[in-house]
Amino acid sequence: MRLLVVYCHPVETSYVGSLHSVVLEALSSDTHEVTDLDLYAEKFDPVLTREERLEYYNLGRNTVNIQKYADQLLLAEGILLVYPSWWYGLPAMLKGYFDRVWLPGVAFDVKADGRIGTDRLRHIRRIVIVTTYGSPWWLIRLFMGDPARKFISRGLRRICGPGCRITWYVKYGMDRATPDQLNRFLTKVRSGVSKL
């Protein structure tokens, strides 16, 4: 399977950096073709410029500055997102990746009547999320409604292949996690991702 790993954290020695390493290690078998996109190492610019917004619906011209990333997306059969959840959602860098790369003509089409066509990413059959939250699960899921989960499960999944499976590996309560809890989560991620 062709897999695109999108990693987003500014500190490579962070716990999320360890999760990224575990994900890559778990995918290192010969059964996968893995593209590792480290947004910070790439110095990816998350800012959608004025010019890019003006060209947003202009197919062909809207990908001039992000063609490499669009090509990675168009080859992927599965996407793994590895990131910390900050302020109950995606880091700005990762949100900027979606704003700038998942464009009309790349991720979806806007038809003449305004309807959205979702055939472009039908080859994506799996989405795997590996993330952390500082807060406990009940605050994220019950009180805040888990905005990132809604964005991915209801938004991204809608434009991927029919029956696209989403797997979540979430470590809640990072602010109070013990070393043993963190190690157990690394083991859980390694085991789960290696079964893809």
C-alpha cells in the first residue's frame, strides 16, 4: 500500500516525535511504499497567500506552489497523520497543509452548480490518526465535542474512497501522563500501525 505520513511537530525530540519514529518503524516492511512528509523539516509554509486564494478555483494554476505535495496526496492509498492536538484541534501548520494542498482539482471538484464532486481521492482507503491531548478524554470528547475528530471523520473521510476506514490512536491527559503510560501508548501505536 502507498502510504503518506504527514508529521507535524516543531520539536523532533518531543513525545510526538517519538510517535512519528514508531510509526515509520512500524511501516518499514516491504509491503508498503511510504512517503514521510515532515512539515516542519520541509519548512512548509501554511499561509494561504492572497494570490493563492485568488487562484483557488483556477485548476492548474492553483497548484503552482504546492505541486510536490499534491502529487504525494494523489499517489497515496492511505494517510497517517501524526500531530499534537493544541487548543482542541490541529496545529496551525497542519491546518495550513489542508488549506493549501487539498484544493479544488486535487482533493475535490466544485461543479458549475456549486455542488462538490468527491471522486478525486477515491483511492484513499485508510486514514490513521496518531495524536495527543494535554486534557482528559471527557473534556475533549464530551465538553468540547472533539473538533479535530469531526473535521477528519466527517470532512476528510467524505472525500476519500467509499468505506474509507479511520483508526484513531489518541493519548489523552498528556499533562499528567506517567512514563509507563507513555511507553504503553508507544507500544499500542507500534502494534496497531504494523498491522496495516
